[in-house]
Amino acid sequence: MTTSADTAVNAVLEIFSWVGLGVGGLVLLVGVILALADGTWEPVTAMIDDDEHGGRVARWFGSGGEVGEARLTPEQLHALEGRDSAEVFARRDDPRRIRLTKGSPVVRFVAWFGVGLVGLGLTSLVISWVLLFAAG
């Protein structure tokens, strides 16, 4: 015998399954597109120096022999404070961009958010099936 509580639980699980799998799949697709748009970043050793405007710049040699130079952002200045050189990641096709991490934090967030939504959808689906078979 099915009660209204069973019906409500089944409805919530159904909604979580559809939303988790559907929206999670779309978010993962957006994550893949963002990762492709992020481009290729290569590890380089950058020398940290003062520039003519009183700021700090990083200079490095890329894998193709090109020389790169980028002004450091305030966050990068804080992270690299007091250092003359650092291992950073330079954008392969833009010799004016560096970052301190290999992957983009935005891409990483979107990917984990999508994985979480898909996990929620799969978990809800499995619980729904278990309750369906347990009810007979």
C-alpha cells in the first residue's frame, strides 16, 4: 500500500534524478567548453623584476624560444613577495599572461559542480530503484 509520504519521497527523488543528471550533464558540457577556451598553459621559470613604472613584472622564455613578460597582479605580488624567481604557468599563445596554478579555478569549480550534480542524480536514481524494488 502506497502512502502519501511514499509518493512524496518518490516525487522528490524523481526530481533530484532528472535535475541532477540533466543539469549536471549540461554543467559538465560547459566545463569542457571552458577548459577548451582556457587554452594551453605551460610551466616556465619566471624571473621577477621591477619595471620602469615602479611595478613588478615576470619575464620568462617559452618553449618556442619566445620571451614573455607580464605585469604581476596584486594577488600574484602577494603570493610571490620577496622572490626573485618562481615556477609559474604561461599561456602558450599569449606571451603576456601567467598564472600560479596549472588549471583555471573557474574550470575546476564548474567541473566539480557538474560532478556533484551528476552524483546527486545518480544517487537519487539508485535510491529510487531500491525503494521501487523494496515496495514490490
